[in-house]
Amino acid sequence: MVKMNRKGEVVTITVIALALMAGAIGLFFAQTKYAKVLGLSSDAQKTKQVTTTTQECKPIMVTGQDGKTYYLQATTTKTSTLDTSEEPQMTMVQKLLLLPKMWILLMVLGIFFPPLSIFMGYLNGKLKTAATQIVNGVEKGLSKLPASEADTMKTELSKAYDTKTKKLVTNLKQK
């Protein structure tokens, strides 16, 4: 039986962490069946077919059986087809749906790399402060409007918010 010292344990844990990180990154960025489940793969490539036609007309001289010279139009038609494939661009909705998944990936990586988790905690604090400022600014703006317009605005905001957003706004108002 081999007994490992602390250095061996640290190396083993580091190797496992790097393997997990490489697997997670590969999972998120590879074009696999898992990427479609996670919402990262876009639709299949689109093939675009372009057909071009060119006509060229030239006058030619032809001598007939009777010995007279005749002028005729010779028309040449060339048709070419070009197939191009283009990668579809991600829509804004797809990019926004990708954010929570990337955030979870960063959180998992933060377990193995504490500086990343410290940075994410700092960023979360900044985002919470910014959201609180936005909610308080909207409330101040609504208080300066006439009552009928403020009620209309609150009704429209209420229609636009889902229950999670309403709870979040309520929590931010309390602070």
C-alpha cells in the first residue's frame, strides 16, 4: 500500500480539478448533442444556392447558298450555380438564455479557483447595487408623475413582470 503525502494529494486534486474544468469547457463549447440540450448549438448550417445566367450576343456573317451575305445574331447563354453555406448567427434571445448557464459554469469553476469566486461575489454585489438604484429611480420617477399616469405605468410594469421579478423588486424596495 502506497501512502501519499500532502504534496501528492494536492497534485491529485489539481489534476482532477483541471480535468473537470476541461470537460466542462469542452461540454459548453463543443458541437455535441449536449450542446443542443444546453441551448448552445445553433440550427444546422444553411445552404444558399445562387444561380447566375449571362447572355452574350454577337453578330456573325453567313454566306447563303445563293451567294449573298447575311448577318445573324449568335446568342450564347451561360448558367452557373454557386452553393454557399453560412453559419447561422445566435439571436439576442439565444445569447440571453446562455448567460445563466455560463454563470453556473463560472460558479462551479469558482469552487476550484477561489479568486474567481471572490470576483463573482464582487460582481454580484455591484449588480445588486445597480438593480437597487434602478428600482429606486423608477419609484422616484413614478412619485413625480400625476396619479393617473403613475397608475397606468404601474399597471403596465405589473403586466410585464413575472412573479419572480415582482418578488425581486419588492425585496429591493425594502433595502
